[in-house]
Amino acid sequence: MPSKTCPNCDAPIAGHPTERLVTCSYCNQRVENPFYEPPAPQPPPQPQPQVHVAQVQSRRAAKIVKIVVPLVIAFVLTIFVAVFVVFGLLVGAATDAVDTSGGLDLPPDGVLGDYARTQKQVYAPGEVVLVDFYDITSGSNDWIAIAEQGQPKNQYVTYEYTNGKTAGQLRFDDALAEGAYEVRVFFGSGYDLAGVYPFRVDAAVAPEYLRVFKTAYTPGEPILVEYTNLPPNNSAWIAVSEAGSGDNSYVTYEYTNKQSGGRLEIKYDLKPGQYEVRLYLDSGYTVAKRIPITVEKGRPKGR
């Protein structure tokens, strides 16, 4: 049994059983701890089973198969789906390409939507065609075309994009010859025909030179007019005159600046009363078109 005093100074030693060496509090020397209890020996590790090299290789191969086989199957399925999609697109494109000699490929009656209409049923040759559209899908590639009736759906005379708008108005300035036409609405950049509206061009119809957007105004309210189909290099002008006044009388006027079509905003503080918007095709006083309007004190009525 070791002494419980310091071998150097014979002073009492206090220590913890887990500390093999301690410092004497009197002489500051490191000495053996008489209270130290060494830990119990650990049992030897259990023997590991011997695995044959062939078994290790077999297990590795099984793991590789579990990982690789699903990847190969997924790759083959992806290639198959891609080939199927490309084949479908090629078939669709070929169908559109060869559909030039048959009739118009339209869905059954009642399927097409009412998405666009011309503002008139009959136009004069060369007259500007205004098309109002509504309830469009608002896709950036939606477009509206004018085609001859009977043309295949992938043929047209002229077209305009809706530019992502769900509703609005498109102006077609292309001079249309006499015949039967229709407005066609397409969703997307292809030939997904969504709506058809028929109209015709008739040489017996006089062109509409002038139109106003409403017929009742309040004092000081601008009058927006649109003119179309004017002869080239003209000296046309548009006047606002009191109703019943002579053709050489006017309250205010604006020139069309020799343009065959466009819009004018006539600004003048008109007093309440009855007036006419008049179109003169030259520098004289021959009225080509007159439209009556009213200036009211209260809220103007619609068209």
C-alpha cells in the first residue's frame, strides 16, 4: 500500500482516483498519486468473419446493377418519348404543307368561337377593313388573318398580331378586290383556327370615307374622327359646321395632310346644339360625307 504523503516533503497528498500523477501542494513537485486506480482492461475485439474475395465482387456487382439498370431504362424511355414527339410534329407539319389543294379544314359547326368581327358586312374595293376582337387568349403569338373564303387555313391575304391583347381593334389597309372573305382567329404561332367571321367586298358599295366614334358630346370635348379611302395627293379637309348651314360654312376645320387614311382629333369649345362633321375631298366646298352630331349640356349619350 503506497504512502499517502509526499516522498519529497512528507506532506499529506490529496488526489482523485483517476489521476495517476498529482502536484504536491507544499513542494509543488509532481509525484505518484497514492489514490490512483487504473481502469479495468477492455475485452479483446470479436473476430470478424472472413469474406471471400469472390463474395465481395459479387456484392459490388449487385450494387452496380441496382444503380445502372434504372438509369438505362430511364434513358431509353426518354429517347422513345423524344422520337415520338418529333415524329408527331413532323406529321403535323407535313399535313399543313400538303393541305393546299383541298377545301378549308374547319372544325365542325358550333366549335369555332366568336372572337372577332368586321365593323361592316360589306366593303368597297380598296376600303380599309376594321376588325374588333375580344376574349382572345392573350398569347403573344395570337394572330388574326383575312383570307378568301375557301382558302386552306394555312393561306391568307394579310394578317396582324394581337400583341398579347385580349381585346382591341386591328386595321387592315391592304386593298381587297371584290369577292368573299373571312376573318380568321388563330391561337399561337401555328394554324390553330379558333374563330371565323365572313364578310364580302362589293364594287357596288360606295366606300366609307368618314366615321366618328360617337355622336353626342359635351361642350369643349374633343371630336375624334377617322377617314379612309381618300384619293392620293388630295387636298381633303374635315370641318365641323352647324347643322343646316351652307356647305361653305364651318365652325372649325382640320386638313388631312394629303393622307389617304388616318385619325384627327378636332378640339374646339362647341356650344350646345346640332352640328355636322363634313368631309371635303378637295380645296373646294363639295361635301363628300356628312355625319350629324350633338353637343349637349349634360352627360353625352353613346353611339
